[in-house]
Amino acid sequence: MAGEMIHRELIQGWEMISESSGMAPVSSAAPGWRITDEALLEKAKLPFHYNSDCRGTSMFYPVVNGQTLSQPQIPTTLPTYDEVLGRGGITRENYNQYLTSLMTPESLNVLTIHAEAEGGPCLDLFSEFLHQVRARGGHFVPLGELLLPTMPMGRGMIVRQKLEGREGWLSAQQEDGEANLD
């Protein structure tokens, strides 16, 4: 889509959510982690506090055409159920153990859940995951609470990448070439 069309779609979504919930949205996320530079530039025109449009390892400010955007990205860092089930010996029975083994206190641990999986046929599995994380002393917070005003944050590009378990490409935080903001 061209920039103008993207902007119209974003405004329609913004208005629909604002009207139906009585609150303006503070963030957005690209479906399937598929975001383009054009869409990032159009999103930057809206008053989002942050976005979650990609996969990655740490929060960062995206750079598009040499311009650092003011809306930080909070990437998904953990694999989803459908990406790992049936691969590398991961089964329904050991999925939660595998997932929690990837989580560390010093890392950004962001898991995207899907209503059609964790909210339906995998609800019991997801409930057990929540219990296991809490039993280990973990807790859950809305993404926006991860942003602290004094937190130093890098910047980086969002690139297209293939990920085993996903069809096609997805947007990912570029792992090299990041620099801290002064």
C-alpha cells in the first residue's frame, strides 16, 4: 500500500478502537510481524507510545531512511506455540518447559499469544505456562510498563527475515549495527 492508503487505514483503526473502547490506543502491532518502512513512517504520525511490529531481542528505536523514529519498538522475543511444536523434539507435553527455559531475568521476555490457540484448544497449556512462570517468581506486565524514562535504548533497522516455523518473511530487529543513543 502507498503511504496515504496506510495512513487512512491506521486512522480508521484508531478511530474505531477509540470509539468502541472509550480510550485511544497507545500502541500498535503489525499482524504477523510484517511491517514496512512506509508503514513505520505512517505510524509515526500517530500518538502511539510504542509499537510491537517485529521479532528481536531488545527494545529499540527504529531507523528508517536514516531517521530515528520516536516510537520505540518492543519486539516479541519468544517463539510462539505454532512455531516450535513438532520441531526439535518439542511436543505439547514439554512446550511449557521449553518456553520457560528460554526466559531469563536479565532478558526481555515477550511472548505473543494467539486467541485461536492459547484462548481455545491450548487454553489449558497456556494456564499451566502462567502457573509455571509465577511459581518461578516471574510476573506479567503490559508491554508499556517495560518502558522506563531513564532506560538507555539502542536504535536499529527492521529488516525482513525468514524464521523456521513461519511461512514467508517477518520483520526482525537487525542484530548488527545497532548503536546506543547519546
